[in-house]
Amino acid sequence: MAKLQLNFACALYDRMQPLYTGEVQPEGIDLNFIPIELPRPIFDRMSGGLEFDVAEYSSSEFVQRFAAKECPFVAIPIFPSRCFRHSFISVSRRSGIKTPKDLEGKRVGLPLYTMTAAIFIRGLLQHEYGVNLDKIHWVQGAINEGGAHGAPTVLPLLKHVPIEINKSGKSLSDLIEQGDVDATLGTSLPEAIRHNPEIKRLFPNFRELEKEYYGRTNIYPIMHLVAIRKDVYEKHPFVATSLVNAFTKSKEIALQKMFNLRALRYMLPWMTDDLDEIYDVFGGDPWPYGVEKNRATLDALITYLVDQALVAPENRPTVDDLFVPTYG
């Protein structure tokens, strides 16, 4: 019997490479891996035109669409991208911002108000530091280039939020240097932080803070999940289990190669110390798949989406609602 042909769009992460090379092949599927390094175009093409059968996809956009019953996808609990976000808040020394609460009353730049990274950072600021998000004036635009961050197709907010669109033609990095915004947050740091001593991280000791935060909350922010077009899944429901098994095997191979210290796989001079830390903090697996090991993180994301008027309280899904069943 011929295999089902599916195209899959994703960045070429280490945990995905065995699928790209063919070292791992999903059972019953001929997977055409389309490597696209920047995630925003994948999301835009998936949301705007359903271009791919399977794709790396924004976790917050999926939950928002799922809750609103406007979702042409189903999801599996595979998480291509995740990242702690304490280190992605930059501030201008001239703004007088020394603590998270000092962000209140300030102009804060971000690439896209609805992006997952921004949602997790705002949730962190609100729940960990008591920041009143309603007192922040948001300026939306690309961090290190002029114009917008991609061409997103996103659902509307459920309440008015003061979001100013940056139409200056300058990047948010330019604006924080000029004093037109006081801080930035998102998926990137402004380039100015590398050469301008007036621009700094809000949390310079982010590594220690993130480890403490994870140890206390079990929250390790999930940026992206894997979405399957609903019509594909409904016609071929076996693909969910097949893909979960293949993605899991691919990640396990990547971990084995990363832990091989005979020759460092990545250009990280102190990688041996980092690997020791992975065992100390994460028990050897820093990238768990599946619902149960990620329940706290996913529940936090849902909470933040409700708090920030992207999901109506009466439509709040449970973590278990989000993913289609798979069978080992």
C-alpha cells in the first residue's frame, strides 16, 4: 500500500534533523520536510492559506483559534520551540526602569501583541511581579528592522488594548536608542544592546532566575506546537500517532548526539557544563513532549490568554481539550 504523502513545514532544529535526513520515517507517511528557518512565515502561510498539511505552529494562535471554534487544525503535543523569556526584556537606562513594576506607565515595544513570547512575558510580569499590564502603552513593530513583524492573520482581541503601530520606518531597536520607547520584549533583543551601554536587560541574572522559576512552577514556556490540517486528520486519523512516534524518536536521536562529548556538536565552549545542568535541572530531558510533562506550562498559557483578552473566560479550554488522541 502506498504511503500517504504529507508536506511538513518547520525550522531545521536539531530535534527535527533525523526527519529531514530520512533517518526517521513516520509509519505509513511519506513526509516532505520543507525547511523554513523563520517561524512567522510558516504561521502566516498556514493561517492565511492552509498551505501545509502539517506545520510548526504558534501555540498561542492555536489555543486562541481552538477556543473561538475558528480552527482549521488539530494539534499533537510535540513542541518544536520553547524558551524561557526572562532574558528577552530590554530597557533603556534613561527610562528609569529598574524593576518590573517600573514598566507601568511606560512605552514598551514588541513585535506582535498576540505572539506567544509576548504572552508568556506579560504573564510572567503580571503573575510573578504584580505588573498591571493595563498601565503599559504598547508599540508594535519589528524589533530589528522597520515595518511589521510578518503578515499575521490573527483573531481580534476581546477588549481594547492601547497598541500603537510603529509607522516610523525605524526599528524598535532604533526607537529604544532614541528614547521613543522605554523597553522592548519579544523573541529578540534589540541590536542596540550589543553596542549601546544605555540599553540593558531588565534581568541581567536571567539564568539563575529562570532556573528558580522552573524549579518552583514547572513552567518552561512552549512557543510552538505541531498542527495538522483538520481535513487531513479527519480523513487519515492514524497520522497523529504516526507523527508523534516519529517526532519523539527524532528528538531522542538528537539528544543522544548532543550528549556525545567526544566532539562538541555545537559551538558552545562550555557545553559540557550545560549538559551537566540539563541532568541537574531537567533530569536529562530538557525538551519533553506529551501532555502530562507539560501540563503546568500549557495551563499557564491558557490562563495568560484569558487574562490578556485573547480567549473569553467562558470559552476557556482545558489542556486535555487541545490535543487529538494518540496511541503508543
